[in-house]
Amino acid sequence: MLLAEPQFRFMNPPQWSGRRLPYVLLVALLLLLAGCEAEAPPASVVNLPAVPQTETPDVPAAENAPAIEAEGLEPGMVNPGYDEKPDWFVESFLDIREDVAEAAAADKRVILYFYQDGCPYCKKLLDINLSLHETVEKMRGGFNVIAINIWGDREVTDFDGADTTEKAFARALRIMFTPTLLFLNEQSDVVLRVNGYYAPHKFNTALDYAAVHNGSDPSYQQYYAGIAPAPASGKLHTDDASLPADAPLDRRDGERPLLVFFEQKDCTACDELHRDVLQRPESREQLARFDSVLLDMWSQDPVRRPDGKTGTAAEWARELDVKYAPSLVFFNRAGEEVFRADAYLRSFHVQSVMDYVASGAYQEQPSFQRFIASRAEALEARGIHVDLTD
């Protein structure tokens, strides 16, 4: 994936005066902590219409900080705080009008994602929001996402067809803090501007709005008020029947396979899984066939893995390439992963996944879809009705 060159200039300390050093450090700190709301650009800037402000983002405000000019690093090096973007972001030549036309041809719209390396709220957006299957499906299905480094020097062809650079383009759009997302319609109009970090329930509502609306009738504020999405609980749902998170997973008694729930606190799908799906008698029956443990996929607490290795929960999730919360990862007695479910599943599918592993059917029937169809038929034959949507 083509990314902008790293951007901070680290000046030679002997050139700094005693008075200037604290100021420069303060500026750098403010930039790293940036993630607050900025005003929408006036209609006169790069031929953009004025866009109504969205609500206050879920991050603290910070003072405006003057720009620190960037200086590239050696090839192969990355800027401090660099975070890899998802591989499904669009690799663009940054001709914005061409990008909009290509998206429209695919029945999509464009999201311009303005970021900077070292921005904690950009990292939170990538880690938390984009680890939710529903959010990723909304973005990939309805938008082409283009990342723009607010300190970058890549060439950009702006809305008027004029040549500029990433940092000049961001400055013209009055991108003060990061992340900032501009949602463009098929005419390259900004239909929604999201300044700062939005929690997943708000962010998903913004995606729904920007996929079909044009900034008015209804406005985003009116749309959001009508939807009023419920936020996630903000907690992990531990179960008395599960192992504690610090249990040595290579020293379990018995012959039951291991089920590891990789989740995060800000996750409505995790809430639903534990409050509804796993509370059903059929689910409890299947869950009892496993040793299970719930791990925060971002935790720095140590975990002793089924293979005897020790590392943090976050490191293990990364090594397993766990992308979504919740993810259900199954291991055999030898500590080998044998199956995983990392999509949004309803109760019968969750129960069938557990049955597929606990019964050992995965060893004989490599197609889970065929297994679940056979299982549904067998239950129906016994007079047990199966509702695949419940």
C-alpha cells in the first residue's frame, strides 16, 4: 500500500535556544494528542459547499497548534507512531475528481481520511472501529477510503483540477486536527464532515447517513436524532463458567477443546453475544463442552497460551491475525487452532460453530456450511424448529 512519507522534522538540538525548546515540545505534544473538532471550510475553499457541523466528537478538545513542517526519513523507515492502514483502503493517485468518478462507477462514494502518524485518535479509529465487522462491511460496501497525510508531500489534484500537495490540500480544507473524514457524493460535494474520533455506534450512523444523503433534508443532526443508536456497554462480559484471563491455557484438566473469545469493550456485537446468544439454553449446553476464556484483544496483560508461550493478549491476537471483535478461536488439546468464527453470527450459527468443533465434525466435514445445513435438517426431523435469523 502506497503511503505518504513520514512527516515530522526533528531539528538539531544545538540549534534550539533555551526558551524555544519547551515551546517546540509543547507543539509536538499537542499535535500528537490532536483529535478534536475543527470548523468546516467556507464555501470559497477549493470550490466546496459549506457543510453543517456535526456533533462534538468523542475526544477532548485541544488548542490550535502551529504546523511543524515535515522532513522525510530514509527509505524503509517509518515515522514514530506510524500505524498500518487496512489493505482495503484505496491506493490512489490522489486525483480527487477521478477518485470520485471511479467510486461512482462502482456505486460507491469517497471518504477522504485525513490522518497523521502518532495521532492516538487515528489509532483508536483503526484499532477499535475497524475491528468491528459491521463497520468494515459498511465502509467497504459503500465507500472507497483514501488516506491523506496532513503533513504529506504526495501530489494531489484537488476539486478544481489544480495540482497541490497533501499538506497544502489539508491546509486549504482547514483540517486542523486528526482524524478528520470528509464524505463526498457523486458530484464531489462534501455531504458530511466528521471531525475527531466517533465511538462505533455514532460512526456507523455517520456511514449510513453519508452513503445515501447529501447533507440536507434531513441534516445529519436530524438523522442522528431519529436513529438514536445505543452505545456499547463499554465493558467485557466475564462468565463464571469460563477460565480467568490469566489461567495457564496449556495446563488445563480434561480433554475438552479450548474456545478463546477475543473481544473489546466498545463492541455492541460483543454485548449482544453475551447478553442474548450465550444466555440461551442451547448455547449454554454447547459452551459447557469447552474450556473457554475471554480476552481483551488490546490488553497488555500476559497470557500463557495453549502452546506454552507467554505474551500479552494483544500480541497473541496480532499473531493470530484477529481482525474483528468478537472473534471465537478454537484450539484442540495440542494447542493448535482448528477453527474460528469472526463474523456477526446469530444464535443457531454460534451454537453450530461450537458443535462443529466439540463433536470433532470439522475433522471429517471440511465445509462448515454443509455441516450447518445437515444439523438444521436433523433438528427439524426431531421436531425442533430452526430459525436461522434468530
